[in-house]
Amino acid sequence: MDFTKIKSSDGTASSTYDLRRELWLLTYASNSCKLVHELCNFTCSGSCQEGDTIYTGIINAIYVSYGRPFHWCRNVGRLTEIDIPPECIPLHKEIIHLRDKLYAHKDLEGYQVESEIFNTVRAVVHGGRISMISNELIPRGPKISSIREHVRILVGHFDNKAISLLNSLRGAGWPSDGEYILNMNAFSDDIFIPTPESEATALVKKMAEQTNSADAKGRAAD
């Protein structure tokens, strides 16, 4: 994990600031991988077909969303290969490489797979009419399934690391039930800042209540 450097002239950062930055990146990474997993599910469900414009858009979203936490997040940092399980590194490198070469950016030299060069702009002339197109590399079902399993593993990995980190930060004055923003002020010792409850928190509470109710009914039946 790489962190953005703090200017020495700004003062001395809090002893918990790097831990908070790590928690921020882990949460960002987990949410990004969850989004990729849902996009892969949609693609594999047959709801859209290869060749559809929306299929191409979803493929781009998969690669771009995956790469977000591994590229510099301003004033925070980025995750690196050392932050993922060793067995995930080969596919990770492939996804990031294609993200940088094809999906988030377009390199002039193109990208060759077997005999075809992708990422090129071409002129198609038919009946004397000329049309300009660019060809895209579109991964097929098996590759999308591999990416789906890859991010499923990473979600568990990032969430477990975040829980461990929260446990290490836990101490006196730990906040009560409610909603808080992770404090990203480098020179403050506060971990969280109170904020009004959002719809997301209300939904989490409702789901927790439903789960607790179902567990209670199950115990009563036993």
C-alpha cells in the first residue's frame, strides 16, 4: 500500500492517520470489487449479448471499476499487489494491464491479440461511403466468470483486513450506534465524525432487524 506524502511543513500527522487511510482504501477496494461482481453477474446472466452496445459499456465498467483502488486516490494513496493474495496476482496484473491499455485509456500503438490489433481507428468503405470505427477487445463469458470469482475472493480478503484494522483502532470512546464519517484529517486524532443518518444506514438497520428476528424464530422453533 502506498500513501500520498504529507508535506513536512504542514506539521506532524496523527499516529492513527495511516491506519485510517488504509481503512479508507480497503473499504473503497471492497466496494469496487462488489460492483465488478454485480456487473459480471449481469453479463453472465444473458441479459445482454456480446455485440450489444450495453455489453461493451459493461465490459469497460468492469475493468475501470476494478482498477480504481489500485491507482492513486488523491490525498490518500493506492493499493498495490502486496495487498492482495498471491494466487490472485496473475489475473490482477492482466486486468490492470488491459484497463490501462484498452478500457480506461487508448494507446496509439494499439493492442495485439493473436493476429488482430485492437484499439485502432479504421475506415470502412462500402458503396463509396466511408465510416470511421474503432475496434474493441471484448472478453467472452469464460473470462468474465474468472473475473467474477477473482473479485469474490478479493471482497472477502479486503473485508477481513478492514475488520482486523477496526479492531486495532477500537479503544476508549468508541462511538455508539449511529452513522459516522471516517475522519481523513491527517492532524486530528478522531477516528470518526458524527453525521446525520442516511438512507443506507436505515437500510442496514432494517436488514439487521430482519436477520435478528429470523434467528430468534429459528431458536424458538428448536
